Amino acid sequence: MTRTPGAAAPAEAASAQRPAARTLLRLWPYVRPVRGRLFTSVGVALLASCAGLVIPLVLKWMVDGPVAEGDPGGVWLGGIYLLVLGIAEAGLSGLRRWLVARPLAGVEASLRGALYRRVQRLPMSFHDHWSSGQLLSRGTTDLNVIRMFLTFPLAYLVVNGLTILIGFVILLGQRWTLGLVLLTPVVPLVVLCSVFEARYLVASRRAQDQMGDLTTVVEESVLGIRIVKGFGRHRSQARAFASLARKVRTSELRKTRLMAALWAVMTVLPELAIGAALVLGTVQVADGGLSAGTLVAFLSTVLALRWPTESIGFLLAMSNEAAAATERYFEVMDERTEPEAQPEGTGTGTGEVKAAAEAVEAGVATDGATGAGEARGTGEARSLGETCIPGVARGAAVEAKAPGAGAGGAARPGELAFESVEFRYPDAPQDAPATLRGVDLRVRPGETMALVGATGSGKTTLTALVPRLYEPTGGRILLDGRDIASLTREELRTLVSVAFEEATLFSATVAENVLMGGDGLTDTDLLRALEVAQADEFVSALPHGPRTRVGEQGLSLSGGQRQRLALARAVVARPRYLILDDPLSALDIRTEAMVEAALRRVLAETTALIVAHRPSTVLLADRVALLSGGRIAAVGTHHELLQESAEYAALMSGGQARSAPSPAVGTAAVPAGPEARTGTRGKEKDGIR
């Protein structure tokens, strides 16, 4: 994903307007479980600081007492006091770190886990707009910044503030005139810190956004290394990386300049005040108005307060970085997740769905013996030229279906129906036609329906609606007569299995990739699925068979091998509904024929919708639906459509089809479905669009 110059400005402006403290307070629900140890650590750190403030008082007693009186025993006793205080301060500091290390690591883990779960539940429209690099930087770099804030700045902003307050009380008690001299830089330092906080927050947000972009470039270059090398684009990729790296460098240098300016002022002003107090105190000692011990104690207290004062700028910088990271984190957490099951007007319950499922299984089991005429409607005849599919006699003639007919007929178990389905991508212009417009289609129980259409006609979009990867913007989709919107996603995805044209494998073993298709599966299921996908032979030849790791994205395998494993994953759980998006496109002719022969046995036991581009894939189906202009233009057998639809005949012969312009590809400005999209993504968050 590309980012236009100045695109981060809206997010940076929003960051500047939102107080850092208010943003950081959103972390409280995650910190609450460990608040006891966190508050204890703050108390321990305060005790350590107070131990450091007692040391000047011991020095005053030593100078005005044993030193002035020439008492060596008193000096040794004072030395023991100082040693005990030093050991106590060190021990308390170590205890504070021990108290916060484990619980705050747990807080980071819970934040990361919550982010991962949220990303998994976000709709596909979110993932269409956000780059993976931005999500990755939020789950790694940003959370590390938040953990560092909770570990150090959060506690020490409180501790150092209280230490400075207690220290100034001690100074004023020792010599109030000198204490007032030291208080003179307070007002300008407060003003400086407020200005610095606003500017540093904006700079931190810009740097973190740019780091997310840089992460995206690195990730895409690694995943697309074959393209980079194949086209010799390593120099252009290096230039793109260098350009973003320079932007990150510029932003980091701006942060450094802001920090250096603040640090310089916060060092100079207190030093000037200390110098003035030292001169004034020396004059008073010379005049006899102040004891030497008091002056030593006063200066020792000032030096003890030096680090807490100077560290305020450093702590504010880390806090603002954490605020920017927290804001980026909650931008993802605040996104709306996919809606779960919605109440259905028919009141169909889960038990009825299970009963319908059992009826489907019983119907499929007896279908071959009783004939498909009863299950799929009487009076339907198969044309003589239609390919016969072994294992089941499928009803086949054209289903005369007017728009909205799905609602009129009684739903049967195992039936998939689209009723006036419409869909528009969220980022589509309002005046552009929808990708899908009034789709009406019924796939009978146990039937295989091929979905055919020109590139960009919305075939993949339509199939993506069945497992609710996207939500229809109009109409409804029925499984077993029940609106899928009334099913939970867990329930829906136990009924529906999918295989996409772009086979995605994970960095895991072959067995783990295939068995992702269901729960409670055995090695027997694995071997059966591999046989159906004609993948058993090449899998057995791998070094460790099904236990061989395929590597990231499965790039160690060929495209056809990856596609066969994806097909095996789709059929391994014997799904009731099977959605296949051109699952054989990467196979050679011989392998395709073998897979089709095995796949027919699976299709005999399920209701299937297959996106097809080639006649060989179409012949797997009982009937074919032609998608054109966002609507179902024709439904019938392959041979019937060849005779009755010029557009279908042109698609099957590779000629130029004459059809209505597809809303997905009618104009370049209209966002298309997944098969036609160019990858242009918009993102309001982070200023990316």
C-alpha cells in the first residue's frame, strides 16, 4: 500500500488535540489486574528516593557535629549511616524492578493477544484498507513502547514528582531564602514542558506511522522476493526502502532535536539557580548567618534532586511516545468487528438446523438409490449431450427462475439460495453501480452449480458472501432455508467450506495446513482429502511426508501443489456446502483430469458452488449460472447455455462476449471485486488513503 505525501497530517493533528494522559488512561483495564504490584512498586521507588534525600541530613549532622568537634567515632558512625542508606536505596530499586517485570510482561502479552483476536474478528473490508505492515508494527513496536512506559516512566513520573516536592520542603525548611532562589525556574520549565509535549506527541506519531510504512515495504519485498528477483526490481525496491528510511530518519532527528532542546533548557535553568544559591549561601556562611553543615546539606539535597528534575523531559518524551503508540493500538481495537448472528424472523433455532443437517445427510445417502428426481423436483430431464457424473443421478434441466423466486418456493434441507442479493464495497463511490445487483439463484440440495462470468463480474465476491467474509448490502442468503445472518460464524463455517483461487498456506506442516479445514479430524481424514486432491503422491515424496513443513506462504511448493493442498483443506471435513473459486486453475491437464475424477465423488455428497473459467471445470457441475452486469443472466446446463446464450458461448470459446458492462469493471474509478481489484487501498486511520 502506498502512502501519499502529507497523508499522515490528519492523524497527527488528531494526536495533537487529544491529551496524552487521556489516551494513556485507556490502558487501565489491562493494568487493573496487576495494580497491586504496580502501586507497591511506586511506593518502593518513593522509599528509595526518600532514602537518597536523607543522606544530606546525615551529612549536615556529621559536618556540624563530629567533624566540627573533632570526634572520629562520630564520623565513623555517620559513615555507617550513609552506607546503610546507600544499600537500602539500591535494594529498594532492585525490588521495584522485580515487582513490575513479570506482571507488566503479562500486560503486554494480554494487549498483544487482544489485538490479535480483534484482527481475526475484523471484517474483510477492514483488511482491504489496512496494510499488514501497519498492523505488524502495532503488534510489535508499539506494544513494546507501551510496556516500557508502564515499566519506567509511569512510576517515575509520580515518584520523581513527589521526590521533587519533598526535596523542596526540606530545602525550604533548611533555608527558605535559598529555597526560593531554586524555585525561580519552575514557571518557565512548566511552560516549556507543555509546549514540548504537544510537539513531541505529533513527532512521535509521525515517526511511528512511517515505521509502519517501512515495515510494509520490508514485508512485501520478502513475500514477493520471487517477483523482485524475477523482474530485476531490487534496485527500485531498495530506492523505495531508502526513501522511507530517510523519512523515518528525518522524523527521529526531529524528535532528537526537540529532546535536546528541552534537555538543554532543563539543565541550564536549574544549574543557574543552583549557582546563584551557592553564591548566596557561601556569603551567608562567611557572614556567620548560616552553618557550614547546613550549606553542605542544602547543596547535597539540590544535587540529589538534580536527576529527578532533569529526567522530567526524558520521562515526558517516553510518555508521549507511549501515548502515540496507545492511540495507534486502539485505532485497531476500536474498529467494529463482524456482526454475529442476528435474530431471524422465521425463528429457526440451532436445533432445527442440526435436524435439517441430519436430513440432508440421510437424503444424500439414499439419493443414488431412489433417484434424484424426488430430491430435485420432478419433470426435469438431462440433455443427451450432458456429461454424466458417476455416483449420483443429478436432475439437470434449466430452472426457470424469475427474480425473487427463491422466496416463493419452500426451502429444502441442503439448499443454498440467493434472494435479491446486492453488494457494494464500502469504499465504492456512492454514484457507482453496485458490484452485485439483485442476484437471485437457487442451488438445489446435493447439486453442483458452476458460476461463470467475465473477469471482474463479481463471481468471487458472490462466493465470498456465503461464508460471510463480506456482508450483503441487500437481500439475503439462505442455507437450509435459514438466513445466514442468523447463524453464528462458528456455526456457519462448520457448514460451509471454501477453497480460493489463490492458495494460501501457512508456515506449518502439510498435515497442519490441511487439517485447518475442520475440528477433531484424524489421519484417515487427512489421507482421504489428499487423495481427493490428488496430492497424496507428491506429499508422500516429501522428506517427512505430511509432517514436512512447507515454509512461509508454501513457496517451497509449486503453484499446482499449493492449490491441491488448499482443495484438500476444503474437503477434509466433508462440508455440507462447498464453495470453490476456480480451484483447478494452476493444474496441468493430466492432473486436472485426475482431480476432477476424484472431486466428483465429493461433490456427490455436498451442495457446491464453483467459480469456473474453463469448460473442463464447468462439466463438473449439474447446472451453470451466468453472472453478467451484477445479475444472474441465465441458468441452465452447459449444453443448453451454449445454444441459448451468446455471451456464455463466447466465454467458453475464449471469444469476445457481448454483455452489459460489469459494475465491477465498468469504470476505472469504481472499486472492483477481489478478482478485479488493483490493490489500491484507502485508510482514514493513520492518515493513509
